[in-house]
Amino acid sequence: MIVPLQMSIGTIIIFLIFFLTRKKIYSKGVISGVLFGLIAPGLAFSFLMLASTKTDALSMIIFWSLLPLLTPIFGKIFLSERISPILYVGLTIALFGTYLLIYMRSSQGTSNTIGNVFAVCGVFCSIIGHIIGRGFNKKLSKPAEMALGQVLGATITSSFILLINVIIVDFNINELIYITDLLFMPAFIYLVIFGTVINFLLYNFALSKIEVAWVSFYSVFIPPLGAIFSFIILDEKLSHYDMVAISIIFFGSLIPPIHKFIFSK
């Protein structure tokens, strides 16, 4: 229930931004964005959420690490974009730190085959979404329209999955009363404004400007920043071992951008 609601409200807000700024909406960009959004974040997010209910955190992060590793290869095959060796040097170091961080912080849950399959499906949907999104944004150069269509496409996919869930799983009508409270929860408001509207506007802008390999590369920052903010906001423990792992991730992550900055001059 949360995801379709989050995406639908995000769609309305992005549309209102166009309306209030009186900016023309190009239908070609929106339609392309819908096709993009049906796959990512639509299918990708749904598969990853299903996976998170079945398998453990370490398995999830191992499969998720396939995103920055495989995306440059797919970008080379389908978009003819070059592969930077130094990018893989930084990724190798950063992912090593990521495994250290997640391994120590993961729950005692065990890996699950069905959950792992969902995770792999989610990752490959994300990779396909990156490639499609880069192709559309590079060709059309309409990131705002693309973001509108992408969130709308995610709304369609997540709503369809919700419908299937309602049909297959027993649905308690009393759960609907929680929607009113949900709309005013700070966490949900954050998900809509920052996690949906601002996130996908910036994401599509990035895809229109830089190679897809670099867009996927920055996903390595998610685990360390998640650990740091969970310490600040949720008061969760952050051990010295965690700090060492986080330092390794940041060290590896900074190598490619610094190399690119120095040698691009």
C-alpha cells in the first residue's frame, strides 16, 4: 500500500511543479519515462522489497553490488560507452569495505533461495532501467519530463502488484484507516519529497549528463551513509570496526572521481 501511494503522490507533485511553473510538458519525454519507470523503480523496487522479506542482509548487498559492476558492461554493449579501468579499481576496494560493513551488521537471518532469486531479478531490472534511462535521457534531454513519466510508470507497476497481493493474500479492510495517519508521518513525507520527487528529478538529470557507469557507481555510498545516518537519527550502534569498513568504502569511492578530475584537465 505504501509504495503505490508514495509514487502516486510523487507523480502529482511533479505534475504540479510543471503546472505552477507553466513549463510545457513534452509527451514524448513522459511516455519514454513511463516505459522506463515500469521497469525501474517499478519492477526493480518490488523485487527487492520481496527479496528483503525472504533473505538476509548480506545476501542482498552481495547481489546489489552487481549493479555498479555490471552496468558499465551493459553500457558498453548497448550504449557504446567506454569502460574505465580505474572505476573498477575503486569499486573493488569500496565493495570489499561494503561486505565487511554488512557482514558484521547483518542480522542472524539465513540466505533464502527464493529471496535470492527476487534480489537478482531486482538488480537486473535496475541495470536495464539504468540503460534505458540513459538512452532516453541522452537522446531526448528532457530529464524533468522523464522523471514525471518514470514515477508514473512506477505507480502503475506497484499498483498492479498491490492488486495481485490483494487478490491472493487476505486483505484486511481495517488497514485502510492507517492511510490517513501515514500521510502525515514525517518518514512518509520524506519518502515522497526527497525519496521520490527530488530523487528522480536529480537521477534523470544525472543520466542526461554523465555516462551510465558513473551513475550506477555512486550507489556504493548507500551502505556507509545508511550506517552513519542510522547512528545519528536512530541512535544505532556504530563500532570501531564499522568505522574502518566505512573508511575503506569512502577511500575506494574517491579514487575514480579524483583520477577523473586530475586527468580530465
